[in-house]
Amino acid sequence: MSADGPSLCPVYSLAVHHEGLWLLSGLESGGINLQSVRHDEGKLIHCLRQHTSAISVLDLARDERSVLSGSWDKSIIDWDLDVGKAKRTFQGSGGQISAIELRPISSLPVPEASGEVIVPSATFSSDGANKPRPNGISNDSDRGGAQENGNGSNAASPADSLFGGGNEVDSLFGDNDDVEAGAPSTSQFAMDDEDDEFSRAITNNLKEQETQNTDGDIDVGSTVQKEDPPLTNGDLEHRTMPASDVVGSNDMASETTAGSGLPKSEEIYLQHNGESNPPLDSNSIPSADSVFLAASFDGSIRVWDKRKPTPVATMLARNVPPWCMNACWSPDGNFIYAGRRNGTVEEYSLHKGLHAVERSFKLPNGSGPVSAVRAMPNGRHLICASYDILRLYDLQQQQTFKHSTVPFLIIPGHRTGVVSQLYTDPTCRYMISTAGNRGWEGNSTEVLLGYEIGIGK
């Protein structure tokens, strides 16, 4: 405010009530204006102030009683519109916030991804000391047993390998006469190498024999576990199991989690706060507005849960320029699409763990940066706005050959300019595209185009 009246400030983002009663406008100064629209048009009702730089993104909650704001100050704030105050601030983004979108309702949990690169060793080496042990035997108990016997060698040393010829090693199939019937397997067996398929097959066979428990040699349910099962990023591993096993007894759950099957990339890791048998209550299922993605201009994408202090998953730009101007969810909330500067769109799958890019859609050479993406409600098409034009990409068409059919259709309208946003109405009858660089680099035609979406017979 000045002596001559309110000062003008450029608007960088908008969020409008679904009936057009009011709107929120993000300003370059860092304020968020709440203004009336239908009645007493343009009247300033309140200004939300906490950001220190331009408001680049505004995303209303489904009940329209709260809003998420992203700013160039690299922070995200969850505002309570009933009282006009901030409920929580999300810090830790790597750059200016370029996109925020609430996740569609989905029962699939978000797997953890730290964003760190795990480079596998080029030479053969055993990591048996860090792997899950059969029969619920923990790593610390293995090392403790070796020290008590005066053997200070590594648990995965060649002397204790699967093909070791020493007589002091226990029998592979548990037929040692010195072992009492019904006793659990010894730590020497737990130290066998599990790196090859042969050892894994033998271990799985033993697991089936232990589950049947027909001879009374091994009772997995009675095995005393000295510590919790192995953790992945601070949470217990979750392996696919029937629903009856999840709601069954604790003994059945312990038999499932004590298996020696190694984690694979297709497995989904759930968060249970360190509980081996988490209760199936409403808190374990994500609510409608609890999970959202936030893309930064430096190319990183983070998935946040409002109930947790840190991001659930972090995806960094790899093998592409560190740049991301827009990202979105799939209609089912199980995939993430991000536009990149080198004319590609990357797809991340929650089914595969968000550790790496599942697919990459390459646009024709000379298309320019992909500044906006929007998934269509049918779950099959993706609209990609690059510098040259808009394209409707078919996600189900596979390019198996070099001269396969072009997997996209040209959407006429925008030509040679940066597209700032793509919007489709809830009924998917209309789409609006806006041209602009949102204060960042790039030229634009500064036009707004409306499209009527036609459904082919």
C-alpha cells in the first residue's frame, strides 16, 4: 500500500472457486490475494503473507478450504482458508517451485525413494552380511555366533560359502546328527551366500519345507527373533501376500516376513512406523488431500505427505538437463509424468518404486523443451506442450520398430512459444491452454486458446 492507493503487482498464478465465487491470485511480491468474483467483483477480502518471493503455483484442495502455494523462495505452504493462516511449511526443495498437484485418490501407497544413485559393483562380491537371513536369524546374531566360536572371519567368506568342503560346516539339508530334532537352523547355515539363483532356489525349497512342518525338524513360528527384520530406508519390507495372511495371526505374519526371498525392484515398500504387523485402520490409507507432488525448476520432483516431516520420495533429473517446468499425476494416481528440457517426457511408476524412470517419451528432434503436460481422464492419452506445438501422445502404443506408427497426434493452435499451463474441466469436455514463460526464460505468443474435446465413435 502507498499513499496513492494499492500498488499494482504482477500475478504469477491463479486458483478459482469451482462456482466462480472467489479467486486466489499469487503475486510477484509473495502475497496471495483473496478476491471476490461473482459479487462485488475484484474486492480484496484478505491477503495471505508469508512467502518472500513470487508465488509460482497455487493448488486448491478438493473441499476448497485449504490451498497449497509454491514460491520462488523454494518453499511450499499449506494455508487454512477458514482462518487465513498457514498450517504448515514444507522446506527442502532444491529450486524454485514450478508445479504442485494433489494426488488422485488411490489405495496404492507411495514407495520411498531417496534420490540417491546406487551403483552396483562391476566385480563379483558377496553382500551376505546385509541380506535377510532365513528362519528369522538376524545379522547381529550371526556375527555374535562367529565371535563366540573364535571365528572372526566375515560371514560371507569363501570358507563358509555354499560349496565349502569343510566338515565343520553344518549339513545343507539339516541332517546333522548332532542337531537336536526341532531345533532351529544354526548360524552357519544362515551365512551361506545367496547371490546366485541356485542358492536362492535351495533356500526357497527349504522355506516350503519349514512351512509344511511335517517332520517336526524346524518350527519357524517358535524361532526367537533377536531383532526386527531388515529395514529399507527406515521402513519394513512389504512383500505381496494374500489378504488372509495380513489379517491372520501373528505367527502367520512372522512366517511370511521371516522368509529369505530377496527384495526385487517390482516389490512395493509400505511404511508401517516400524511395526511388524500394522493394524489395518483408516490412518494407513492415504486421505484425499494428504499426498501431493512438487516439481522444482532444477529438475527434481518430490512427493510429500502432509502427515510426515520429510518427502516420501525424491526423484532427481538423471541423464537429462536439470530442468522441469511442469509435472502431473496420471488419473489413477499411480504414475507421474514430467516434461524435460531436451524434448522428452519421463514416466515414473509407483508400482516399480520411483527409483528410476520407467519410460521416456522422445518427441521429434527440434520440438524444444516440454513446458507443460496433462494426463487425460481416460488414462491412455497425455498432452505434451513443447516449444513448437501441442501433441496428444498415446501411452498404450508401443514403438517396437524403428518405423512404427507415430504415437501422437498434432493439436493445432500454439506455434513456436512456451506454453505455461494446460487445464481440462472435470467433465473433460473442454481444455484451455495458456502461453507464457511464468517469469522464467523463453519466448511466448501470450495467447489463451480453448479447445472442445471430441470423443471418437
